[in-house]
Amino acid sequence: MVLMYFLYRNVSWSEDILPGLRSANWPLVAFSLALGYLATIFRGLRWNVILEPMGYRAPEWTNIHTVAFGYCMNNLVPRSGELARCTMLNRVERIPVDKLIGTVILERVVDLMLLSVLLFLAFVLHADALNALLANAQSDSGAARTGGVSPIWYLAGGGLLAIAIGVVILRRFAQVRLVARINQFLMGIWTGLRSIVYIRRKMLFVAYSLGIWVCWTLMTWCIMMALPGTQGMGMDDTIFFMGAGSLGMIVPTPGGAGAFHGMSELAFAALGYDRKVGKVFALISWSGKTLFDILVGALGFLVVTSRNKRN
């Protein structure tokens, strides 16, 4: 929320934001949210395809509701949704958490691969705009440097050092039983991660994976068509924006708050649009999806837990 404050603090809401909100085609925005939920359904169905090689299977709607609950938690606590949905599915279906975490890591690897394809398409379709986006992001960030070295390398080095120290302490002082449990937990994660090798319904897995990103792309395109200032944008612009917006969502903020808005502004500027258009688009897109995810995720949590109590 701090990022959003700095992004919108100098904006005139009466002149720049409210007119765009009033002129938006809200039924089309609602349809975009339905496409977003269809992507959630695909993700829930894909989860069963990943679980099958390990001998597990959950009811389809249970998977879908737990995925929706994970999105809900991500909007409240950054990056907590993955663990939340694994814990929830473990409670109702007794599938080991370590194996579920492994499947979630696998999902993230697949999503990262598809994001790379999307960024490649964005580069092919809008090479100049992508270069402008990266240049604007670098100039706007004003990242501090120490002795000519980016702080990210210091953070990475410190993180690796902390891990190494933790491993030494664990091996030296931890009880054998604790080490065995940690090893068992890591092996469970590895089992879930390598389940992709043994997936039986590979074409269905690919179809669900592509369906998720197609829904997200169409969702973005619908919101663009819902705003008078962006109705002239084509599918190539949408793909470019999807790549840029996805980079913003990587930043660990609740639901991408602030990071998505800032990247949206930079992406629209790189495409030659006024930055205020990007602010309006980001506000409608992020606010609508966030409220919808929280509502649907909370409802899914209630449905799954109530069904579990009855059983």
C-alpha cells in the first residue's frame, strides 16, 4: 500500500481517475473477472493431474476452492497462498503437505516457463517498447548502488551465507530425529516436484496450463476494451502488457499492490500512452480482481471446511 500511496499521491482523482471509472464498461469488466475465475478452475483441475502419479486425487471442486483460497491469502499476506492451499487440502484430503508443496513448486516452474514464452512474444511484437519499458523502470526505480555493485548481489550473497551457516549448525547441534524429519520433508517435496515426469494425461496438463494463461490474457484484453482510452489496443499490445504486468506481480507485495500499478504505468508509457491511462487501468484491474479473489476465496474456504465437518 505504501507503493500505491507514492504512485497516486500527486494524481487528481476528480480530473484523472473518476472520469475514467465512470466511463468504463463495467459489464465487460465483470466478464473479465469470470475469465479470471475460469483460470482458477483450470489450475484446480490441473492440480489433480499432477497429483495422480503419486496416487492421490481430490474432488475437483475441493481443489478449485483451495486454489481460490490461496489467491485470497496472497492478497492478505504476500506469498502465503501457496502454503495456505497446501495446508487446507491436507486437512480435508489427508494428502501429505510436503508432496503438495512439491507440486506447487512444479506449478511455479511451469508458469515461469510460460512467462518466458510470453516475454519472448512481447519482445518480438514490441522490441522498441520493451527496451523503453526496461529503461523507464531502471530510471524510475533509482536503485542505490554501493561501490558500483547493485545491492541485490549483497542480498543474494548474504542469503547464501545464512543458508550455509544454518546447514552447519543443523548438522552439528540438531538431534538425529530432527534431521531425519527434515530430510523426509525435503524428499516429499522432491517427490511432488518430479511428478511431472510420470504424468499420465500429459496433453490435458498442457491444455490446462495454456488455458490458464489464455484466460489471463483475455481477461487483460477485456479490461482494455472496457476503457475508452485503451479500446484501440490490439492483442499484440495485450501480450506486451501481460508480460510487463506479470513482472510486476513477481514483487512480494499483497496481490502485487503498488508493483503491478507501477509496472502498468510504465508499460502504457512504453506503448506511447499517457501514464494516467495506466493508472486508471491498473486501479480497475487490480481492485476488481483483488476484491473478487478475496470474496471467492473466503467462500471456497467456508464451503470446503463445512463439507469436511459434515464428513
